[in-house]
Amino acid sequence: MNEDLSRRRLGRGLAALIGEMDKPAAPAQQPISSDRNVPIEFVSPNPKNPRRNFGDAELTDLAQSIREHGVVQPVVVRPAGAAGHYEIIAGERRWRAAQRAGLVEIPVIVRDVNDRTALELAIIENVQRTDLNPVEEALGYQQLIDEHSYTQADLGQVIGKSRSHVANTLRLLKLPDVIRDMLVDGELSAGHARTLVGAADPAALAKRIVEEGLSVRQAEALAQLPPESIHEVKASAPVEKDADTLALEKLLSDVTGMRIAIAHKNKGGEVRIAYKTLEQLDDLCRRLKS
């Protein structure tokens, strides 16, 4: 079996493995059983975990849930260092929250895998759960390319995404740090950021996108302009909002903790809600249901 075919099959197997051993259990299901409980100080994070940002609010909420119900889904680990010590493959957020909740032991599933497989598992888990911001996702892909000789086609097979998605995500690494920070903070979407790759003055254009709330299409048009024209040419921006609409946007933003944009049209309109994490989206869904 050639290496490329083996890698693609491995990727599908890893995706299935993550799906089985780390997906949230439905209310009617029993939690996935762990291999064992180990002292929490014997478990350490993977320094190559692509996820770098763990929101304080989401960790606090998860810690409270763990205090009440325990760790429902075990952390996936591999042996590391001294006997009885482990390194996290998937589940660092649960491990961090368990520490915050004051647990002395944590349930684990032990998998004896090499560095490449551990990195693949970490990326697949985070991508499938949409836990990575666009920059973390791009850095994870680049890490597999640099350290394990993956092609973009290989990555697409492993993570279950198209090759174009992989290529567009990797393009974000060409952006300056100031724009990467805006992506991490949720000020810019990946779609907006991709329009800035190759722009004459990406930082200036990014600032204008955020300040004026420009659409991706408007940003694309401005990105074609020379740098001296970015502040001179008006984008076909939405009609200026009245004071009542702005006040309602602020009220809804304060209540939800998310950025809310209201756009009036001829016979109706739309409300756009920008969330930074899946936990925020879950919280919004719970509020809407109730």
C-alpha cells in the first residue's frame, strides 16, 4: 500500500475514532466509559495542540458543570514521560475546566500513538467541533505540512474538508500579525480576511471593514484599489442607521454578549449575530428555545 493511500485511510479512521470516543453524549445515552481515572497532575497538555485560546467564561461554565455532573466525556491521552504520566491528545478544555473545578482525578482514554497521529487527532477533533479560530486552524494545517510532509490534498482527506478550503485557510498565514489578532478576537471573519491577502494596505482596509461594517463583497472591491485610494473611495455601504436601530443593536449586544447587527429592508430586514465560540452559540440556542 503506498504512503498517500495509507495516509488518507488513516485520516478517515482517525476522524471516525474521534467521532466515537469524544462526541458529546445525548441525554438518553450513557457517558463514554473511560479506561481509568488518573491524578489530574499526571496529565499534561500537548505543546503542539493547535488550539491556543480558551475563553475564561466558557471554562468557568464548564467547570461549574463538572462540579455538578463530573467529567462526562473522558480526556483522550497517550503515555508520556514517567510511568503513569500522560499527554493530552483531545480534551484539553475539559482538563483545564476540571482543574478549575478542583478535581484531583480525571477519567482518561489511553491511546498509544506517535507524534503525527496525535497531531492529526488534535486537529481533527478541534476542526470537527469548530473549536479553532481561523488562525489556529491554519497553523495546525501548516504544522502537518512542515513536520509530516502533508500536501493540501492529503489534509483535505484527513480532516474531511475540500482542498480549496485548506488552501484558503492557509492563505490567512500571509496576513500581518495585527490582522491575525483581529481574526482571533472575532473582529474579522475568515471571509473578510481572505480579501486582505495581497491587498496594498491590508491593515488600513481591515480597520475600515471593522469600523464601517463592510460586507465581504464591499471589502473585495476596495482591496482592488491602490493604497492611497482606500480612504477616499466610498464603499457602497448600507444606509446609515438611525438612532433607534443603533440603540436596539446595543441593547441586544449587551444582553447576549455578542455583536448584533440589524439591517432594515423594504418589507422587513435581518438580524445578524456574530459569535466567537460554540459555547456562545449553544447559549444563544438555549435562550431562543426557552
